[in-house]
Amino acid sequence: MREEVTIIGAGLGGLVLACALHLHGVAVAVYEREASPDARSQGGLLDLHEESGQQALRAIGLHESFGRLVCPGEDAKRIVDRNGTVLLERPPDPRSARPEIERGELRRLLLDALPPGLVRWGHKVVTVSAAGTGRHAVHFADGSTVQTTLLIGADGAWSRVRSLARSLARS
């Protein structure tokens, strides 16, 4: 199968990029090793800065929906010593430029903005290789392979795509 843009990883970064590309009519597919969007917990709260995360959500038309999912008061801070004496207490700021949202809620918001089938679940990357004429082949554990014009690694710390980029840079 041939695709224009292939993103490896359905984390927040990969999904924001997929939303932006889809919004602009670019053929894109996202491959994720997890079996489904609910295969594991997505972690805790994430604060989104105005200059980065919120700007990206505005660009893809999801900022208003994000605002409805923000956890009010989550930026409150209290520091106590080992005896429970309060050393610092900062109340929540309703005008915070870094509102917090649960990672799972943000991921769901991004997934819901994409057409069904754009994210292909249960696709663990085994290897990535150059396929000639500037294309790349992605080989999955189930034996399937895709070729793509543009390959983007959003697959985290143990990225298979990053290892390809390193090997191509050395050659």
C-alpha cells in the first residue's frame, strides 16, 4: 500500500499533526502499536501553554472544545514540610495561561476529530527502511508493510523512525 504521509505513533503530537494534515486535505495515516484507544491509561494532567499547545489546538479548530474539558483549579499549589506545616500556598488562577487537561481527554478529543480508520490500531513497527526514490517502507509485526512519501516518527523514546534517520544520516 502507498500513502502520502505516514505518522508512526498516536500520541498527542502525532494526532495533532494528523488533524492539521487532514484539515488541509493531505492524505495521512497514523499507525499505533496499541490495540485500541483505550488499551492503557494515558497518564495524568497536562498543562497546555498559550504559545504552543493551545495555539496548535486553535489551528486545528479544537480550542473551544478543549476549553470545555479543562480541569478548573488544577494549578493550585501547596507545599508542606514533613510535619504538615504549610510553607507555600497558591490558590488556583482562573485566568491561567496554562490550563490543565487530562491526557486521555485530550487524546480522545483529537481522535474524535479524525475520520474513522485514519488511525490504524495494533500496528507495531518492527523495522523501517529506505524504499528508493525518497520513499520509505514500514514493516509491521503482523507481516504487513506500507510505503510512504513522508515518514514521521511520533513514536516516543524507542522510536523506530528515529533509528532510520540516524542510519541514513551516517550513510
